[in-house]
Amino acid sequence: EQEFIDGFKKSMKFQPRVIKQNRGSSGEGIWIINLKKGDYCAAFGDASVEESDELILMEANDNHVEEHTVGEFIAWCIHGRTEGKGAGEWKSKGTGKYLEGGKAAGGQLTDQR
């Protein structure tokens, strides 16, 4: 989990991202993500996003758009809708928890630009 958190915070500050879960191909769990402020850094690793930075996310399965903080998106990826874990309210039909079960169970995310 920590590897995902650290990597996502660095890559998200560098440029818009596409984050994909490693399960299925219906577009659920594939997010096109932009920083709401658009304040990207010039080179990868120069900076990282903060938990409170705002994101604009579009899910590929139905192209709906959601706005969440970095912290809420990370909580969604790890804990899904689990109450009290910080993900907030999501319109997605999916359940999050993309890392559940570890790599052996297909629980991983791909971060690409």
C-alpha cells in the first residue's frame, strides 16, 4: 500500500494520470485523473501532491466525473466504501478496494500517463 501511495503522489504531481485496477476490462476502476488546479511540476520527482490537493476524476466505464481529494482517492483505492476510512462519498458503481488480496489475488494498480 505504501508503495502505491508514495508513487501515486509523485506521479500525480508530474502530469495527468490513468490509474487502472488489474481486474476485468469493463472500464470500471479505470480512472483518468487531473489535478484540479493544474499545477504540475516540471520534472518527475520534483514534488508530490498533498492529501488535501483536489483531483478531477473520470471513470472510463461510463465517463462520469467526480471530484475528490488525493486522500479520498487513495482511501477509495485501498479501503473502498468502508465507513470511517476516509474515502468520502462516491458516485461510481464500483467498490474500490483495488489492492484487496494483494498481487496473488490480482489486487494491484497500474499507473500510466
